[in-house]
Amino acid sequence: MSYVDESIRDKFESLSTNLKNAILERDVRLNNIHDLIRVLEDIVSEAEAEEASAPR
């Protein structure tokens, strides 16, 4: 079960619903802004890799 610390909850809540759901599905602990940034970077990297491997 994912956890979002109160100190960054306002930043987390400012994200789109789809992005929040994608983060929560990862079962992560977000204790600080650095944890949030790391997960967002992971999501971007995965999306870029999917896009690069998609047939054209």
C-alpha cells in the first residue's frame, strides 16, 4: 500500500488523477519531495521506453 507523507501531500494532490493513480499503483512510500520526483522520473522513463519501442 502506498504512503504519501503529509509534508508533500499538497504537491501530490496537485497532480492529475491519472498520474496519482499511476504512482499509487506502484506501492511506494513517498516520505519527501525527492521520493516523489524519483517516482515521476521512473514513470517518464518507462513511458519514453514504451514510445521508443512502439512500431511506427
